[in-house]
Amino acid sequence: MRLVILGSSGTYPRPGGACNGFLIQEGETNLILDLGNGCLSNFLLEADLTSLDVVAVSHMHIDHFGDLYPLYYGLRFHPDKPWGMRLLIPERGLDIMGRLLSEDARAYLTRIYEAETVAAGREYTVGDMKLTFHPTRHPVESYGIRVEGEDWVLAYSSDTSPCAGLDEAARGADVFICEATMSPENADKAEEYGHMTAAQAGEAAERAGVGLLMLTHVWPTRDPADAVREAGKAYSGRVLYEPEGWSMHWGGDSDAQE
């Protein structure tokens, strides 16, 4: 498995960055978890538009699905018409997207995207990978996503405050991508906003017994190094925060290699 960071900023991009998005490459399969603002251009540095197999959307906040719009136009006007892109998305996701489109453009949404509504606990097969969605705690319907390959497990928190669904998604994962939006000064607002501090991300990683914690959704004006230190006080393993374009391999007979 190869993991590529397409974006890791929370709510809006830091300078030169992008909002949340993660490319997972397993064999010939290209899977993206969330496609926030700025992520598509970073994906195109890695692969051709038509090589993307599936996009899985954790929840319908624009910083997690915003680049579905340029992807839509890229596919719609592609000379080969590679329509029918598989899209795993919360209920009424295409309806929400359509609110920003003209009547003509809305008519093409269900032709460009072959949408499957995600549901808690249901399994989805993507190439040689298995995806399961676990409800998290956020102001809108939101899911943590667990991705299982033949010899590896990756978990993604989505946006959430601590909850049972987060723990279940992360349980025993080799790699845990976890949001760390709130600074210690705003920790009292984390539950209200449906987010976590880096310390809470570390605590979640420790509870779940994960192999590697990778922070994401860090507030753009915050120094990520501070978030890494904060998480490291609660988690006994390795903690990372990496910029767009960073990648790692996992699985087989070797440990993670960056």
C-alpha cells in the first residue's frame, strides 16, 4: 500500500496547502479518502484523472468534498467521457452538491458519478481493499473510515469528537490518520464543534493500540510541530504531521518507508 497526503489543513488551506484528502494506492487501484479544496491538483501530480477508481467522502462539509466539483468538470468534458466514477458518499450527498450547480449541470451529476450511499457497518469492496464506515460525532452525518488490505489496516477519523465509532474504526490499525483541529486554548469548545485536540487524538491512538499516528485537520495558523508534541504526550508510539505530497509505503515484509 502507498499513502499520499493530498491535503491536511483543517477548514481552509494553509499557504500552499490543501484541505483534507488522502490517496491510497493498492496494486492498480487508486482510492481517495475525502477530496477537500486543493486536493485534486495534488492528485494529478501522482496519476491521470481517469486512473482514479473511487472517492470515499466522510461527510458533507466543503473542506472534505469541495474538489468533487472540479473532478466533475474534468470528467464531464474529458474527450473519452470516462463517466460513472464510483463515489461512496453520505445520504443525499449529490443533492447537496447540486445546490451549487445550474439545472443543466445538476442533470449530469448522476451520470458523472455512480454514487453509493454509505451506511454504518456496511462493507464496501474497492479492488483488494475492504472499507467500513463508523459513525462519528460531528454536527452533520459523519463517518470514520477503516480500510483493510491483505496485510495492513489504515483508519481515518473524519471530523469528530471522541466517541465509540472513532475507537472502533481505529482499533489495531497500522496507520491512524486522526484529526487534531483544536488548540489547547480552545479545548473547551471541542465537544461543541465536534472536533478534537491533538492530545485527544493521542489518547484515541493509545486506546486503539495503533502502530502510527498521523495528525490531520490541524488549524492552518497553528504550528503542526506543537500539535505533534501535544499528541506525543498522550500516545506512546510515533506521531507525524506531513505536508502535501508526502508519501509512505506499508505492508509486505517491511515497515513503513517514507
